[in-house]
Amino acid sequence: MSPSPTNTIQHITYEQVCHRNNPGFVEVLYVTLNEPHKHFEELIRFFFSFHDPTTRNRQGNDTGFQYGSYIFYTDAEQKQIAKK
């Protein structure tokens, strides 16, 4: 295990994420699917129905580093679906 940086924030608040001097955090929604092999692609399609990945660090009227486009996946199949 590598040592953690001395300036690590252990419990960041929403206000800190939204501050103009954001220390590099993003807003994330963690979703647990009962049957990910059946529903992951449906979830990704829904995500992109309202999320525009072509606007850097912006979603609608919201701007800032925390509004970037990120998809986290757990295996190669989900990675392929996300890239598609």
C-alpha cells in the first residue's frame, strides 16, 4: 500500500466539491444493480439520454470540474458497453 498524501481530505462535503477551488473531486452517483449483466446497458442508455459528454466540465447550467463525464465499470463487458 502506498502512503496517502498529507493533504488528503477524508470526508469532503458537498460545499467543498462545489467550491470554485475544488480540490479535484467529482460528484458521483453509486448504483447497485441486482442483475448488472441484464441492466447495465439500459442504465448507460438512460444516463446518456440526459447527459451530454461533449461539453467539458459542464452539464446544462452547471459548470465546473465536478460536472465532468465519468462512468465506472466493474468488468470488461461493462467497459465495452460504456465505450459503445
